[in-house]
Amino acid sequence: MTESDLPGMGSGAMEGIEQNFDVSEPNYGVYSLGSHSLWIERTKGTLKGHPEAKYTVETVCSILKKGAVCWMAIAADDAALQSFEHGAVTLDGEVPAPLVPADAFVKKPS
């Protein structure tokens, strides 16, 4: 796998969510943590059959030395989303860093 596979990997993870959620307004980004490239998607989601149940669905994927990883959050409010994004991760033994930096959606994916 290479960095160019990250959008497909993340989209595949979202397919399972779409069985139970109607998703809209996708926003994508790319960023780096240490030597790793990450791909991120954030969408709005409503639980099928319950349009009053609104969520933010966020998926983050990266390639590691010996595999690949995706994280996913289904957040009911901003506090839950911030908890997910600010959670520290360590990728291949590098310095721990918050999973999603503030500028994650500034750069456009290619």
C-alpha cells in the first residue's frame, strides 16, 4: 500500500457507516504527523429513520511500516469530536501527537 491508497481505504471504512447513517457534506484533508501522511474525511451524518439524531463522522487513515490503520469517530457533539481529534497517537514509535491537527483541512488532497 502507498499514500495514494489512503482515500480508497478511508472510503471503504465509510461504506459500513452508510448502512446505518445518511451522510452528507464530505470534507477531505491531508496532513502529516512525524514521517507519516494521513488522510481525513469529515461528514455530517444522521441516523437512518431518525433524522433528529445528528452526528459528525470522521475517518483518519495512514500507512505504517508494517500495516495500515484507520480511526473513526461518530461524534454527537463538538466536545466528543474534540476528544477524538486531540487524542494522542504514536505512529511507529515516533513522538506522540494529537491525531488531528488544527490545519488538517487546510491542504487539499491530490
